[in-house]
Amino acid sequence: MGLRENAAAAAGRALTAEEHDRPNEELPPGEDFTPAPDPMADYEPGDDEPEMVPVHLAWLRVRREIRAIAKNAEYNERGTRYNYRAADTVVQCFGPVTLKHGVNVLSHRVETVYGSKQTKSGSTMRECSVTVTYHITGPKGDVLVVQSAGEALDTSDKSTTKAQTVALRNLLLNNGLIPTNDRDPDADRIERGIEAPARTPESYRDEILDKKTSPGRLQQISYELGSLRMLGRKVQNETGEWETLDDLGRRIYGERTGGGA
């Protein structure tokens, strides 16, 4: 059966006499068109093969298994010290899980921008900023297209490689929404605020009247009282008269600065 016969059969009809007589200009004489077989048509995953699910579901399964990646690496150079999540650690966490679920993370396009910076010692460092377009491919071959950026400095020829490594780390962490499971730094401040006894209007009055309290501190007290909604609270001043904390603070501030409030 030739090309025309295949097309007619797919449309559920037979060729007309005119179509039979028309010369075939698209294929060499004697050659018939045979569609290429679908390599995945009869595929059935084995015990060790990933389940054939769409890429967005496969990526979700990857995220479920990688619950958190802690900041276990430490940077301590030139007086700067901090903890971070190293690229090797991130890849080691994602690598086995993406294999398990049939997910590939492939760089599709890399856009680079180069520059140079001088160090304090006078040497020149090559700076590279990259924007990488990635294809996250699922077990069925469907694709998520995502982008990530990275930048790096190096004294030799490794700035491009380093920048792409940073971009890959950012891609996996950001698109995986992977937390550190570190304690929220604000949590300590909140707990200390709860544990510390609340200041009374009288304690603020005493601090305002204290001659050692500077004008700068008086201004800070005014901001604190405003945030606590205590500016209108009345206290007995140094003469025993009732005065709002706001008026008391303004008066004392004016006296100590030699001007108005």
C-alpha cells in the first residue's frame, strides 16, 4: 500500500480513479511511506523503572522526598563568616531522587555576561553572570521550561563553570521550594519579647526624668511609646502634677537641647 492509499485508509475512504492515475512526485518510484514506530508504544515500566506520569507529577514526587536541606557548609574568609547550602550537597540530595522518578534536569540555553574586578591585592578577577534555561523532563518525555541565574568570580578560567553551578543550585532549591528547617531568626526576638516584663508608664517616666538620659534616647523613647500606644498615658511628673508621657518627653527634650520639642 502506497502513501495515497495509507492516507485514504486513515480517512476511511478509498482512492478515486483520478487519484490512482496521478503521479507520485513526493517519493521516488517504487518506495512506499511507512510511519516510524513509536518507541514508547509498548513500553511497560519494570520494578526498577519510574512510573510513567506527567512531568509536573514526577517533580512533585521529587519534592515530597526532599523535605529539607540544611545549611551545613561554612564560608569563613576575609573576615566574613556564614553558613550556606553547598551546590554539591544539593545535587547529591536531588540526584538519586530524580533518577528514581525518571526526571532529567538539562541545561538548554546559557546566556553569559562577563566583567572584571580588582581585588585589594591588585589581582584581576573575572566575573561571570549567567542566565540558564533548563528543561525538566519527566518519564513520559514532557518538559517543564524554567530559568535560573547565577554569578561567580574567579582568578582563572572557572568563573563560567562556577556561575552555572550556582544557577543549578538555585534552580533546584527555588523550584523545589526546599526549606532549611533552620529556626526562624525572628522567633528568638519574639520569645524574648514575650518573656521580658512589659514596661510600665512609670518606668518610662523615670527614664525620661533621669538626667543621664540623652536627647537621642528621649527620641527613641518617643518612638517606643508611639508603637506601644502609650504617648497619651498620664503620669505624675517631677512636681507631682499629672502629665502625659508625650508632653513630658517633649518638655524634657526641649530643656536638654536648649530649644523646642
